[in-house]
Amino acid sequence: MENVIECINLTHYYGKRKIYENLSFSVPKGRILGLLGKNGTGKTTTINLLSGYLQPRSGECRIFGQNVQTMDPALRKQIGLLIENHVQYQFMNIEQIERFYARFYPGQWRKEAYYELMKKLKVAPGQRISRMSNGQRSQVALGLLLAQNPELLILDDFSVGLDPGYRRLFVEYLRDWAHSEGKTVFLTSHIIQDLERLVDDCIIMDYGSILMQCPLNHINDGFHRFHCQLPERLSDVPAPLLNDKQFYHPALSLTGELELYSFLEKDEVEHRLQAMNIPHGPLSIDNLDLEDAFIGLTGKY
Amino acid sequence: MFYKEWIKTRWALLFILIVTCGYVGYELLNFLRAIGAMGGAHIWIAMITKDEPMFVRHLQYLPMVAGIALACVQFFPEMYHKCLKLTLHLPCSHLRMMFQMLGFGLCALLVCFGLNYLILWLTMRSSLAPELYGKMLLVALPWYLAGFAAYLLSAWIILEGSWARRIFNLVVMFLCLKVFYLSSFPDAYVPFLPCLIVFVLACVLLPWISIDRFKKGIE
């Protein structure tokens, strides 16, 4: 499948602090990919590198096959960018901002898509964006992106500052638009439930590297939480469990319950615990939503 | 791009136009009142013997303030929540967009300062000999060039992302602008005017340094 985004061996530092080293990933055409990671793992850094507002120490980002640092300006017509906090020109109103952008996208601008969304906002056409709520501003930003009708959308933390109603509206509009027109979307969000409704694939970032990149259903169907009671009171998680790469973040509760996360089947987990000589009570398995799976993969702290 | 700049600055431009023209008008009223009170001949003699820029002296910092004010109105909104990213994401060459933004500001100042000069010229030519009012207009020219330079240097500072660098730029701006105010002696700047004009033109490139640093994420 053709890749719309390709990041190859990205290394970036802020001063002496390493954000990541030799990070590589790609986003295939027509997929919605969500970037998940704890605070400080480099999500916004990645968006900034992709949109060309940050120069990596080494490596390169390519969009539609062109390096973002030296990209042909005309190619930006096919890239929609949503900046964190849905930033737009505060000094313009709904009509002025549409008129301004329309001139840059002749032949592809869909005025009606913008005004269709604007009808849902209870604001006067002459109201300035600076006087709008976060939710209203997010709809203006989304409306402009839909009107631009780009092949690729890059969204930085689109759910920040939005109430559940606006978040849902944003997600549904975006998902319908992307799927019906075969568009590619690369996004980050702190609200994992939103990503679960929206994305096809996800990249989970840990400090300094990518933990995994896979289709969402691979996590939903295959990743589970297992727990069982240990008969002996242990002060620490048994060392063999910590060393087994198939188990994510095994932990002991105060009551002596062992909790661990894994992509393994229940029988295989059982088998491994026995092989490690860890006596335990009956093993329970929980299905996880994406947020729990994210915690399981990255740890609570 | 001009449309965006116009929406952003139109009220500020009107304000700057009214204030600068109003101030010039106020100074000219003083001039006309002095002519009425003391007679034209007395003023002529005073201007020739004192050899200093009577009546226009109070205008010297006005264009500089106007230039700084316009740069603030035009470029602070671009840096608010890093809105400049939106501008730089438009499908045009970054250099071209920067020149369009600066071109708009320079044209607006040109109209404003041109109107100031026109008012000065029309009023003075009715009461003064061409040599006298020519000298006064020439004295004011470096101050108006300082207005353009102040605009460009302010844009350079505002578009800069790093505070430490902004302070450094501010010091450079202060020193550069000082060159325009070394003397208010008539004809003092005449041989130096072409250099000042070249300096102002060269300042057009300075905001590009800030934009380039912004693109590299230097804060």
C-alpha cells in the first residue's frame, strides 16, 4: 500500500534532553492513524516535525514522497493542518476567514461543506473568532479543513478544550469524511475514547521510541489483562515475570493479587506462570478498551 | 494575503492615520498662529538665523512610533498561539508571503507618511519660500525613514521566537534607530540619505531570519 507519510530514522533533542532516536514509521494512504503516548513522549514534536515547524537533529519526514523541509509549496494544498487548541486567525469572523482561505485553494475549495457545519453553530456570521468558545472555534477549524478537502489531515490534540458534545461532533464528522472520501488522517489526542471511535491504526509511543504500531483491532481483540491471587505474600513481582517480554507491566496489589497484561492466550499465560514456578489461584482474563490497553502497554506512571 | 493584513490592521491603520495627520495638523496650526502673531517676515528671519527645524521638531519620533505600532498590530496576532504556523502552511512560497505581509505594512506607512508630507507641503508652501519649506521637509525625511526602519526592525523582533534573541534584537534596533536621530541640523543628513534608504531596504530581509528560526522550532 502506498505510504502518504514516511518518517525515517528521526532523532530529536531539546537541548540535551533526548526525545527519541532513530524513530521510523509510515502512514498508508486512506488510513486514520492515531498517535498515542504519555505526556512528554514526543507527540507534538512529531506533529511539528511533520508539519515542517521543527528541524530534526537527524532523519527526515516525507509527505507524498517529498521531504517536508524542502517541500513544493503547492503540495501544501493537499495537507490540512489543525494546530493544538484549534488556533485560527482570531481577528477574522466566519465569513472573512472562509473568503480568505478560499483564494488559496482554487478548484478544490468546498464552501458548502464549511457553511453546512457553520449552521450548527449558534453564532452570528459577523462574530469574531476571538469571541467564540473553544467548541465553536473547533468547528470553524474543522469546517475549514473539510472545505479545503485535502488528501492528508494532520491534527494535533484535536479534543483539547472540547466538551463531550463537540468532541463527538468533531469525531463523527471527521470519520465520515475520511472514510467516504478515502482520506488519510494522522492525529493525536489526550482523550483515548475519541481515538477509539475514530482511528483504524495506532502508534503507541513510549519515552524515546515507538512501543508498537498496529491496527486498532489487533489491540482490541488480542490484548488482555490477566489477574490472579498469589497464595504467598510477596513483596515484589517475581523476577522471571519482569524479564518475560510477553508480559507488560506485571504488578502486585496490596492484597497480593497479581495483575499483568499480554497479547498471549489465557492458556499460554497459565503455562508460562507454571513454567516459572509461580503458584497462583485461578487466572481471570479481562477484555480491554483502548484506554485500559494503553495503560497496560505503557504503565500507569 | 493583503486581505488578511487589511482585516487585521484596518482600524489600527485608521487610528495611526488620524493621529499622525492630527499631530502634523496641530504643529502646523502652531506655525500658522506664529505667522499670524509675528508676521511672515519675522518667522523667515528666525528660521534663517537660527538654522534649526522650527515647527517640525516635535514630529521627529512620530513616524517611529507609528511604525512600531503598525508592526505590533500586524505581527503580534501572528505569534499569538503560534498562528504564524497557519500562514506558513498556506500553499505559497514562505519568502513571497513574508514580502507580501511586509509590503502591505510598508505601503500603508507610505500612504500615511505621504499624507503627512503632503499636508506639510501644502500648508508651508503658502507661507514660506521654497528654500525654507524644502529644508524643513528635508529635515523630517530621516525621521520618516526611521518610521519604515522601526516597522521592519519591530517585525524582526516580534516574529522571533526566543526571548533572549528578542532582547538582543531590541538592543540592535535601538542602536540602529539612533542613527536616524543624530542631528536635527538642516542639511545634516543630505549626503547620508542614500545610505539610510539602502539601510531601510536591507532591513526588509531581517524578518526572514526570525521566520527561518521559527520554522526550525528555535524558541
